Amino acid sequence: MIRFSGLKRKLSSIHQDERGMTIIELLAGLLIMTMISSILYAFLLMGVTMYKRVTTETQLRNQANLVFSQLVDGVRDGIYVQGVGTPLNIAPNGDRTYKSIRLIKRAAPGDEQTNYIDAYEVTFNSVATGNDSLLMPKKGSAAGMREIKMVGQNFKMAGSFVVNPNITDVFEVQIDFSGSPANRTTGTEDTALSVKRKIPLFRSE
């Protein structure tokens, strides 16, 4: 009987020491968890946004380099340049902005008519608002034009040529590239890249 009474007192003491969480402690715990979750989400969102931006910038620069390399390759045979159509703008120094230029080139080696001169045009053709494609003659013996445009609906370019009628062996090309991340999320911004470059024409006498 004595042993039973001692065991009962011990169980009663343990029962009295057991205490649950109060509502204030529960709310404080939930508040701390919410704050930690918000901070982790902000860091995660920042990382995703930076990754998308860097990826978009890389893709945009790669496409811009490709467009310029094809443009330079397409005009390397030219020896004379002139604007085509009505200028979009005329600067005080005489520079005129066009969407299209005409390039003059010599006949291919071995042509029977050694004095024969050929001409071809390079055009920034508008395919949508603020978005152009570059039209150039096909290389080699293939007839017709080839179209160079940005890959992906999220990327655009708008270009123009600057020609001075008194300087016929060089022209300037201006292209504004833009790209927006795929699956845009809050906080992401469009990436823009503007390129302006003079392209000389080499006249081998």
C-alpha cells in the first residue's frame, strides 16, 4: 500500500509539471516562421530574377553578334554605298538616315565584261512595330534574298543606316536590340542593347 501511494504521488507530480504552449507563444512562433519564410522567398525570387536577366542578356548579345557578322559578311564586296528612298532624318553635317542602302560591287573575276558593275540592296524590313528583319542577297549563285531576324518572340531589333552622300566608301549602321525574359515574373525588366558602328568599304584598285 505504501508503494502504491508513492507511485501515485510521483505520477501526480509529473502530471502537474506538464504544461502546453500558450496562445501567445503559438502566435509568436508563427510570426517568426512567417518572417523567415518571407526572407527566404525574397532571396529565391531575387536569384531567379538575376538568372533570367543574365540569360536574356547573354542570348541578346549572341544574337546581336550574329546579325552584325552576317551584315559585315554581306557588304564586304561593296565598293560604293548610297541611301535608298526618302531619308528618315537629315543631320546638319549631311548624314542621312535610311532603312535601306544600295551597294555597288565590281564584276566577279573572269567576267567577260571587265567593266561590268553590279548593285544590290540591304534593307531593314519592318515585320512588326519596333521589330525589323534584315534583308540581304543570298550568297553564291543562289538568286533571291535571305532574311535575317531575331530568334524567339521575346527578342526584337530595329535598325537603320546612316550615309553621307559626300562619303561613299563608309556607312554607319545603328541597331537597337531588345529582349524580355521568357515566363516573366514580378520585378523582371526588359534588356536593351544599342549598337552603332561604322563599316568601311574596301576598294582594291
